[in-house]
Amino acid sequence: MLMSQGRPARLMYLANGFRILAQGDHVICAKSGAAVSLEALRYWSVTKQEPYATAEIAARAAVEG
């Protein structure tokens, strides 16, 4: 994992988790642009295939459609 340090990962977001498609140590929140470590990633949209930094951002994205 040392080679992927500092690089964003590419993920496939599933209902109960995610699959790593390209190694990295973080993803970028689709709404705020904040980096979210894979260890801290808890919120995403399976339909939109995008990650969110916080529950509030995820809820807002769900309401916006």
C-alpha cells in the first residue's frame, strides 16, 4: 500500500461496502471536495457512485436527487 499513499482510490460503491478498483488511500467527497481516507469512509451513494465526507452531506445529496 506504500505506492498508493497520497493517491486517490477508485472505488465501486456497493450497498454494504465498496470494492477497490484502483489502489489509493483516500477518495474525494463529491460535494465538498474534502479528502476522505478509506478507513474513515462511511457515506456514499450506490446509485450515483459517489462518496461523501459526512452524514449531513450525504443526506443533503439524497434530498437534492
